[in-house]
Amino acid sequence: MTKSALQIARASYKPKVPKTLEGIVAIQEGQDTQAVSDQEEIKRLFPNTCGMPVITFISDTEKKSYSPVNVGVILSGGQAPGGHNVIAGIFDGIKEMNPASRLYGFILGPGGLVDHKYMELTADIINEYRNTGGFDIIGSGRTKLETKEQFEKGLEILKKLAISALVIIGGDDSNTNACVLAEYYAQIGAGVQVIGCPKTIDGDLKNEMIEASFGFDTACKVYSEVIGNIQRDCNSARKYWHFIKLMGRSASHIALECALQVQPNICIISEEVEAKNQSLDDVINDVAEKVAQRAEKGNNFGTVLIPEGLIEFIPAIKKLMAELNDYLANNDEEFKRVKRSQQRAHIIDKLSPVNAKIYASLPEAVARQLTLDRDPHGNVQVSLIETEKLLAEMVGNRLAEWAAEGKYKGKFATQVHFFGYEGRCAAPSNYDADYCYSLGFTAAGLISFGKTGYMSSVRNTTAPAAEWIAGGVPITMMMNMERRHGGMKPVIQKALVKLDGAPFKEFAAHRDAWAINTDYVYPGPIQYFGPTEVCDQPTKTLQIEQKA
Ligand code: FBP
């Protein structure tokens, strides 16, 4: 494999880790925990793994001896920068405990466990992937681990390889599955521990104990770099409005973080649209008004950041999507038999009158995108809905109406962009490289203490890495009951942008000025070598949250 100069230099980077992970480690147990809501139901569903205490690693002086352990690892869901370092951290952690320990990777996600596709991860392989982006060391996939048959098939291969602990690196849905699997293996006395690791560029797997999901930092830095470049282009040519959709599924954390980094003219926050009960028309009017205000000052250019999940947060469209989800979950076969040209009419016929009317009013392409296959977790694939084009087109139409009424005299030409895949496999920033390695090393520690149903947790990450706090959080602590696939299921609660949270307030305090003025910031590319204030900065979101 030919390597770039950066790859070669970066391979020898030694991730910074919390001091408590450096020597001999002991654990400190906190109070017993309970689910974030629906406590009784979660307790009933997870009798073995609910209620366990939060665990913190502390330094110890008494040297322990560990038996060798065989560990399996799975990368689940969308790629996120730093996954390879989590695996390197697990590898180094279990080898430090006992050099005879072995690590196996299941190929292409949870499906690899069920289909018995695996490879042993040796030192030579691990060393090739240290500090690199991507999940290609073993690949990732979105198979949902949920049935007893899958768990039993998985157990066959785990037993064959004498694996007594499995680490699932994934987002909220994958960690929910990790918890269900941990509970099942505990219930049947399978002798397999299951540990989760918080991954997703979306940033929506976070709570009091998990302050960030890995990959969010690097992905936002990559997007902010390119948005900054676009803003500079935009301010040089002064002739385009750029509509930029940003990945992130439901939550607007990525859009908000990028806005804090680049100071765009407009950034829509889906959670605010929902809270204000705005219609699509309201959103269009808001954007068009800002375009018109800038045009009055002769500025017929600007940037609009759009979170990928926006459409789901427009209350009327959310209700429509809930009905569509239920219909498609229960009538998938019937719907697939309908001819493509008749699908729109078929859906209109099946929906309640209110939702049918909204569905009928949507542009053809967007209406079709709303009925595309859900992912295996029942989520609408929002990355396939072209909201950036929808908004650019509808804002253009609104401005044309205003121009006809003599209310607007500007020029409006657009460029549309979607940034998502560009950031998911970037070489991890120092923050993600350090954080991920620490998460992996922590997961190895949790295994050594016989824990199951825990998520690896590393906190206090705005402080220097030596002061980070490592430990484990019971996954059940993050759960509640939600409607999925037409029924109520226990799931990890998704963290959306809090409108009373400090990062949103910071944005809200400046956005009017950013809309009118051209206050762009150009963050430039991620730096891997250089002063700590350039290379080791965590996200603005985290910095603002921790300061508040
Ligand atoms: P995860 O939640 O699995 O980490 O996925 C993140 C994400 O990048 C979302 O932002 C996006 O909506 C989705 O994956 C796209 O996934 P895919 O490439 O599988 O369609």
C-alpha cells in the first residue's frame, strides 16, 4: 500500500492518555444508576444489566496479574474518524494485561459476528492503522443485532474462538443492541461480556457521562474547513448564495458546531424549527428575508447551513413521516408491488387526509425520497433527501414572488452542496486520536474487571489529556422507551441540540449580526503538528458546554 507523507509521519504519533490509565489501575464504583426515563420498564427488560454503578478508573500501586483474554471487536454503522485508534487502544490494553491475549475483528459490522466472518488482529496489522481515518481495518455495516437466533449464531463463533468479551463500537442504535446482547448473554450465563464505545460523527450520543461521541470533532473540523473555503470564494466572487447541507441525521449538532466555527450568514437548527412549530413556508420566509436584507446592502451572496435532518423536524412533516413509517413498516411488500409511477398516488390514498394533503404538496423528488427504504434500525435515510436543493429552489421562488410585488430587487443565484462523506473517514484530529485510543484502552480495562453492559467513558476532555477521567457507564442508564418499527422499544435516548444549552445560546447571540454582516471565519485544515492551541483544540461545542 502506498502511503502519503502525512500517513508515514502520523503513524508514529503516540496518543495522549489519561494519567490514571498509564500505570496500575483500580476501579471506584459510584452510586447505583437507573434509566433516564421509563425506569420500571427498562428494569423489567434488563434485569441483569440495569441499575449497575458508574465506574471510574483510579491509579493503584498493587500490581495485579491477568489471565490472557480473547476479545472480539465490531465496528457498527457509519464511519467516524478514530475507529482504528479505538481498536489499537483495545489491542494495547489487553496485551498490556497479558501478552498472550488475542484480538479478533468481525468483518463488515455486526453481520460478521452472525455470519462468522472474522480475522485476527495482530500487532503488524494494528500498526498499519494507528492514527488513520476510516474503518477499513475490518469494515463496518448496519446489520441490526436483535434476534435470539443472531445472538446464538454469534455465540457459536465466540465460543469457537474462546472469546469472552466483545466490544461494539457504534452509535446510539448499535449501543442499544450491545446492551440487549449483554443482557441476553448474562441471562443465559454465556460467559461473554459486552462493552460499547460511543461512535458517531453526528454527536448525538452524549449525556452527563459521555461528553462526546468520537469522530464529531474531526468531521466538524473537515466540514468547517471547506465551508470556510466556500465562504472565502463567496466573498471573493460575490455572486452566489451557497446552500450547504451537513450530515448529522436528526440532530443539528454538526450544523451548530460548524456555525460556531465559521460564522455563516444563516444556520438553520432543526430543534428550533420544531420548538417554534414552524412550517416549511416559515423556514423559507426566514431565509428569504435574510437574503433580501443582505441584497438591500448590495450583498447578493451568502452561506446557509442546513442540518440533514431538518425535514423531519418540521412538525407537520414529522407527523406525516410518523404515519408513513408505520404504513411502510406494516405494508412494505404491498408498497413494493406498486408501480413506481403510481406510488405517490398510492401513498396519498393510504394516508389520513391531513397528511395526504401535505404529502401531495411536496415536490415530486422529495415526496419520493420520503418513501425510500428505511435503514435496518427503522430510520429514514435523511442523507438521501435533497433538502439543500428544496430550500434553494423554494427560497428562489419566494424571492421571485417578492420581486414581482416590488418588495425585492436583488439577484439570487445559488450553488448547492452536501458535506457528509468527505468528513467521515478523515485522519483523526489529535483530539479524536487521543480520545479514541483512550476509549479503547478503557474498554480493555472494563473487560479486565469483568464488566458487561457498560459503555466506555472518557470525560473532562477539554482539560489536558493527562487529566481526563476514564471509566464505564451502564448503557441502561441512557435508555428510554421509544416508538420504532411501529412498536415501543428500549433505546438509548438521542441527544438533540438543547435550545437552553450554552452552545445554542452563543450562536443565537450572534446570528443576527452574522446574517447581515460578512463576518466569516476561515478555520483552515486540521493541523497534526504544531502548537497545542492549533492542534489540540476540542470542538467549540464542548468548550462552551464545559465553560457554562
Ligand atoms: P451513525 O449514526 O451510524 O454513526 O451514522 C452517521 C451518518 O453519517 C449520518 O450522519 C448519516 O445520516 C448516515 O450515517 C448515512 O449513512 P449511510 O452512508 O449508511 O447511508
